[in-house]
Amino acid sequence: MKILITGSAGFIGFHTVKKYAESGYDIVGLDNINNYYATSLKYDRLNESGIDSGKILYNEVVASTVWNNYRFVQLNLEDTENVNALFKAEQFDLVIHLAAQAGVRYSLENPNSYIQSNIVGFTNILESCRHNKIATLIYASSSSVYGLSEKPLLSTDDIVDKPVSLYAATKKSNELMAHVYSHLYGITTIGLRLFTVYGPWGRPDMAPFIFADAISNNKPMRVFNHGNMQRDFTYVDDIVDGIYSVSKNAWSNKYNILNIGNNSPIKLIDFIGCLETELGKFSIKEFCEMQPGDVIATWADTTELVKATGYTPKTDIREGVKKFVKWYTAYYKKNK
């Protein structure tokens, strides 16, 4: 089976490539390597995957030296002509679409990048699937589509028509667009609403990195709602196992939306405590009230995913934080 994995220089995409490459699939990875955060981290992920960053040229395929079944191409999703040409040349059996302009706050500064990547780019993926007879498209949605829901346990049956960020709005738009293509063209689409992913090679704009950086460098950090926020911290390997189980499942419905999370919410103060234990240092906390628009607790109702695939997350918070800190300490010591 030949698989396209977009966002393969990103956090979740990097780990997804590893899972499928080690499982023997023929993989093409795609990423535009934009500068939303340091491109050095993206190139280091690619190097770890056997993609020589010195050989990367736009729209040129580079073979991995780690896995002979993995190749990478730098390409913008909104590059309609070359995206479709890639689909036509490779004739993929499955598309796992993880690429997107990420981040909530950045959408206030640069809204157009979200429209280009998450709307125009997603349209190109859908159109390429349609015209190249791709049977199944798995794509990353987000827990942010739930907006300011007052329910702590979030279900895919909940109404999600009140997003509170442009990022969330684009992800909800993706779900609506996928429904159209499932309905009109018979493409099986599975949208995965991901919950608070963390782990090695994570993004520097995410809470685990921000907290680890503050603790390591004796910098004060703001802790909202006095640390009593609860989030469904989910270790990246468990997310990838969920994606893998979804891709192995036979779907009777053409249109599907699923939550992927740990289904076990953790208080923010406890997450910080795990980081302090592994880093061997106490943090300098500035306790704050809740931010306007934030919610106290969110976690994933994974009933539908479990029913369909038997998915069970395996990594508890202590083990996951230990693995994250081990990577963080080694990586940033080496790159000082």
C-alpha cells in the first residue's frame, strides 16, 4: 500500500511516518517547511527520518537513508498544479493529511496563512483525492472545534458551530468540506479531533515545551486558574496508534468524525509537577485567574473510536512526561 502523509516534517507527522515506515508501507511525506516556528527543528526531524536536509529542493523527491520505503517532497498545499501532479504520478492508496497552519494565537497576526493552508490547501487535497480515485482520506481536525463548550466531556455528537478562533473555524470548515466530498464522490473521509498532544519532537509553541523551558531556565511562568485547569494530555505515540488503527479499519460510513484523546483529564498543576520531577527543579509560578474565553476542563469522549477500532491509549502521564523530558534535555543541550 502506498500512503501520502502530509505534514511529515511536523510533530505528529514525523511520528506517523516512523510508525508506517517501520510497518513496511510505501510512504511519500510532504511538507512545506514553513517558518511558523524554527525550521531547524523541522529539518532535524527530517534528518532523523533519513532525509538529508541539504538535498531538499522544492518539488523534488528525496529518498530516506533510514527507510528505503520512505521518500519526502517539499511542497505547498496551495500549489494546485504540483499537488495534483504528485497524486497523478504516485497513485496513492491512502492519504493521511496532517499538514496545516497550526496555532490559535498566530491566527490573530496572520489570518491569511490559515486560509491558504487550511482551506485552499485542504481543497487541493480533496480535489486530488477525487480526480485520482483515492478511496480513503484520513485528516487531522482539532478539539478546538468544540469552542467554549461548557461540557467537560466532549462528544462528536455535540454541536460545534461556534468556534472562537480562526484556526478552529478552518478545522470545522475542513469537516464540512469533507462531508461534501464523501456525499458527492463517495470518498471515505475520517476526521480526527486531536486532544492536547505532547511528546518528543513537540512544537516549541505548545504548553509542555513552554513549561519545560521556563523550569529549565529559572524563568517565571503564568499558571492560569491557579493550575486547576484540566486537559486530556495525550502522548504522541498513542495518537499515532489511533491513526494507525483508523487506517486499518473497514468503514461502512463514508463520512466519519472521531475524537482521539487519553480520555483521562489531568490537572495542569499535576502536569507541571511531573515536569518538575523529571527536570529535577521547581518552577517559578505566577498563579493567575482564568483567561477570558478559556474553559476549566476538556477531555475526549472516545466511545466511537473505541467501538470502531478497540483503541486504547497506553501511556500514562508520568511515563509520557519522562520520555518528553529525556528528549527535550538531550536535544536542547546538543543545540545550545
